[in-house]
Amino acid sequence: MPTGLRARDASREAALELRRAGVPEPGASAEVLLSELLGVRRGEIPFHDPPLTDEQARLYAAWIERRANREPVQRILGRAYFRNLVLQLNEETLIPRPDTESVVDVALECLDGRGGAGAVLDVGTGTGAIAISIAQERPRTTVYATDLSAQALEAARRNADQNGASVSFHRADLFDGLEFLQDGVDLLVSNPPYVEAGGIEELAPEVREWDPGVALDGGPDGLLFYRRIFDEAPPLLRNGADVVLEVGDGQGKAVLELGGDAGFVPLGLREDLAGTPRVALLRWEG
Ligand code: GLN
């Protein structure tokens, strides 16, 4: 990218380059990266058109080249926005999705039915997005979170600290080693891996090549972790506990049925902001 270029011209050229590379929504990527480069909000770009310094021009060109290789904007910047939070990422954390914000909405609704308090467990926390949001938005809860990946937990712990949230993190394969929670929790929440075998290859390169496979791979039919959750969670659930699970497109009915077969009360599905059934809600009656 030539130096001395003004910001908006640089962004326009970048968008063209991304379009040529086949990147979806090239203008959005070019603008988000430019706003981060300039340290302004995206909506303020029309009022900010400084010439880029040599260093800014070099950095922007490097970011655009990475985006042209289908690296997601959040990976390039190393952070993602989720509800009120800015969350640091690393290679073992899934990028938190807007769809998952609806999982938090349903979880908060359940907690509000309990006076905004209670013990909460988030399994497979990744960046900590769900657990940290709950701890921050309902400070009278006690929130526990697990992940199999030590590296993901490192990011999650730092994210909780940086967002001033108190979450107790534990390295665990779902519920292993959580015997100290013997009094049980009031709410179990999870966005487990739910992509079926063979489905990962069909995902966009941003997901397929950059999100950790273990955070996506839900076994042969995508439902492996729901079976495991319904099978393994009961000893950790209080009577009447709410269970809030993110589900993949078209999986909702099957997940409610699996829960029903395992003795949970299926309460229904909730949609995400795009109108897709995204959240399965069940209750454990003990
Ligand atoms: N929502 C992710 C996707 O679209 C999948 C996340 C998951 O498996 N929990 O690929």
C-alpha cells in the first residue's frame, strides 16, 4: 500500500483487494481493521481521514494480507467483542459468536426466576464468554467454568480479570474432578462442540482453518457432547436446576429428545437474533 495515502482511500483499496481475494463482506473487514488502526469507532471513520503514517500503512497492509488469506478479523486483532465484553483469544479458543449472546440471555432469564442468584456451571468455556457475562451481569451468582484446554483457560482467566468478573475456572473434561461441587448447581450452561463429522470441511475457511477443531467437533452426528452432558451432569445438578445449551442449526429437537430420554424435562427452544432456534432449555427434576 503506497504511503501518504489517506485513511479512507486506503480502506477503499483494501476492500477491493479483499473482494478480489474472494473474502465475504470485504468492505466490512477493511473498515473494521481501519477503525482499529486509527483507534476510532467504525461509525466515526467518515469524519476521520488522516494520511496514514508509514507505520500505520505497513501494519494495515499486513492485516489486509492476513484477511485475504481468510484469517478472521478477530484473530488478526487477537480479540473479540461479546455483549459488554472485550475478550482476548488464542489458538485454542473459538471466536465467540453473536449467536451465543442469546444463550446468555436465556441463562439470565433463568437466573432472574431465582432472584438473580445461584450457582452456575459453564462447561467448555473457551474464552469464558458465557461465564464472564453471567458473572458480570448477575453479580450475585457464583460462577464455575471448565475447559479441557489449559491454554483456553489461560485466556478465560485473563478475560475474567480484565473484565472485573469473578469466575472459578477448572481444567476438566466436562465434569471430571468437580466433586467439590457436591451441593450442586442451579444452572448448567454450555456451548459444546456440535458440528457433525464431515461438517467441518464444509464450514467457511475462517472457521475451518482458524477455529480449534476440538471446539467444533461434535462426533459422528454432532450430538456427542449433548449425550455426555445429559449422562454425566445429574450428580452436579440441584433439583429444579435449569439447563441451557447452545445447539447447531436443526439440532434443537434432537437435543430436547435426548434430554427427555435421559430424564430431563424438555422446556423448549429459543431463537438467536437471526431467528434460528439456537438454545435448548431443559430442567432437571432430580
Ligand atoms: N457456531 C459454530 C459454527 O458456526 C459452531 C460452534 C460449536 O460447535 N459450538 O461453526
